[in-house]
Amino acid sequence: MSESSYSRPLVALALLALTACYNEADYEADYTQAMCAKTFECYDAAQQENLLWEDEGTCIDERDEQETSEECSFDSTSAQACVQDTEALSCQDFYAGRWPNTCEFVCGE
């Protein structure tokens, strides 16, 4: 077998392992980072003056301090998709409050 024949199964296995290890703490940190990044990407300087945070780092730090108390049947695949879809969200959808559908399934159905 050639070297490239081995790389495809290894990549698939690595992705599977990452999904299996993705937990609620990882999700909360990644989602916080995605939301803060999207906020500062989409809002202009005048809008940012009215935010609770002065910059993206402060947003992340303060949102990380908030505890979530929701009981959850955590779905790691939906959680990873939610973060990726949030990162890819257009500013137009962000302004309109159109969040990714994948985020609805993070805590199961």
C-alpha cells in the first residue's frame, strides 16, 4: 500500500477520536470564543462601544465565568457542528438572530 493509502484511514480515525473526546467544557469554551469573535467581527466600532465588553478577550473571559446550569443530554457531534456553523455565520444572519439549526441539538432532542 502506498503512503497516501494509509493517510485517509488515519485522518478518519483522528476525526472520530476528536469527536468522541469533545465534551461540554470544550463546547462551552469553543462556543464562547465563536460568539465573541462573531460579535466583534460583525459590530462596527460605534456598536462595540455599547457592548458589555471592551474587546474580544474580555468577552471570552467574562462569558467563561458564567456557569450553565442546564441539564443536558450532550451530543458532541451537534456541538462541534454548532461551533463550526456559528463561526461561519454571516453578519446578516447574526444581526437577525438567525442562529445555526445545529445548535438546537447540542442538548439532545
